[in-house]
Amino acid sequence: MITVKTIMTTDVKFVRTETSILDALDLLGKSEVSGLPVVDESNHVVGVLTEKDVLEILIHNNLDVKNKVGDYMTREVICFQEEDNVIDVCKFFIRSHVRRVPIVREGMLVGIVSRHDIVELIIQAKNNLSDITAPETLLP
């Protein structure tokens, strides 16, 4: 079994519910990610702020500097444990539109896994298999 912790990113950019939405937008842009976990003071995941969530700003012309991440974030978040099987995360991605999931230990954010991380795992496995099954070069 390949565990989530073997492929997760541990340097996770995150925000808090009280973070200014303008600061969160800047972080989304600079980090080049499609979503940010939202954590409380104890580092427990309480939501996620995605690009989809902030699209509301344009539709409702609602970019008030007083607005906070908590005004836009999705509060129902699926998290996985670092000891969970990567196959389970893969199945979840196939069934949903979610692109990345927070990884937690005792409810606290310790990493994140994206669809891209699993694609990279597949590529690595393919390359390793190719190394094993490649025909040997015949020497004269």
C-alpha cells in the first residue's frame, strides 16, 4: 500500500477565516494553486477557499475590503489522513470535482495531495516499470 504521506506536499499555503479576501486572492495568485485550506488557530481544517469560491466576487460585484475568507470559503471539506491509501484518494478524485485534499493528523493540517501528485506517482511507477522491463543492450 502506498500511503498519502509518501506523496503529499508538506509546505502547504493556507489561510484563516479572518484573513482578508484580498490577501487570500494574492496568495492564490502567487502560489499558483487552485485552492487553499482554511485552518483555525489550532491548525484544524475548517474549510477550503478555491478559485471557484472567489468567482462569486465578480458575479455579485462583491469585493469589499472588509470581506474575509470566511465569507467565501467552502465549509464542507473532505480530508484524508496521512496513513490513508493513495488509491482511496484517487477514487475520491475520480468521483468528485475536487482537485486537491487536505491531509490531516489528529484533525490538524500536515499536508495536501492534488490530482497532479497522483499523476506524478503514476508516471514514476511507469518509469520504474520501464527500467525493470527494458531489454538489455546486447554487447558484441
